[in-house]
Amino acid sequence: MSLFTEATSAFGMKSAEQMRQQAHIQVVSKNLYSQDTKHTPLAYGVLDHRMGTSEKDRPCLTCGKNLADCLGHYGYLDLELPCFHVGYFKATIGILQMICKTCSRMMLTKEEKLQFMDYLKRPNLAYLQKRGLKKKISDKCRKRTVCLNCSAFNGKPESSSRAEPVQEDS
């Protein structure tokens, strides 16, 4: 009998509905504390004690454990507009410039893909070489305006006044 069994793992994003189902509360208040003299966290706010305690002498209102033992509990909030992490914005724009907006395939020929894949498989590829390769791939993809797979027009992604990626259709 083997001590080890084959295990599989899957990673992915939860849907909005799955997140709502797992959450203990919906955060609806933008204020952190109530206006009383005790300076207590506001109910349905981001510091609500049902999501875990932040004070040594106060138990969590969901599990009853103290600060050291409570791992915290999920809450969620619904945003009016999409929210983008500014740290990933440049990388997101770069990826959008390399793929077809209709079929999500890279804007490269099969030969170019194979050539770049062969180069990437080299085990001793230095950081600067990888960076230069990414630039070459990006440049080749951005030069194409028509997808080789689905023949759709692909404009350059631009930033709008709301700082979110938008598709240029002209």
C-alpha cells in the first residue's frame, strides 16, 4: 500500500454569487466608526466585529473567539463601477495589445508562435533576454490590426477619462 495518493488541485476565481454566499455580511457603510464617545466600529462597515475583532478585549461576534484565535470572516461590498488595481494596469494594457478582442488569440502567425516558443524553452535564458523577447512579441502583435484567426479588426486599447481600458473601434 502506498503512503502517497495522487491529488489534484484547481485554482480559479469565485463568481460574485459564490462570494456573496460565503460572506457573513454585506458591507454597506463607508464610515468606520459610530459617532458615540466609545469609538465603536460601525455595524455593516469594514471594521464590523462580525468579520473578526481588531481589539484584544473584545470577542468576534461571529465565532466568539478572541483576537489571537479568530482568523476573520468574509464580508463583501458591491461597487457601482469596475475597480482596477493600478499596479496591474500597465501589464493589462500590454496583454490587451497582444490579443484579439474577439477570439482572444495572440496576434501572431503559427510560425512566429513556434519560433518564440522554441526560444522561451531555453533553460538558461537571462532576464534581459526574456524582457527583450517580450518586447519583440509585443511589437509584432501591435503592428497587426486584423486577427489572423477570425479576421476581426483590433484597435489599440486606450485609456479613457475614467482610467479603464476601452476598445478603440475606428
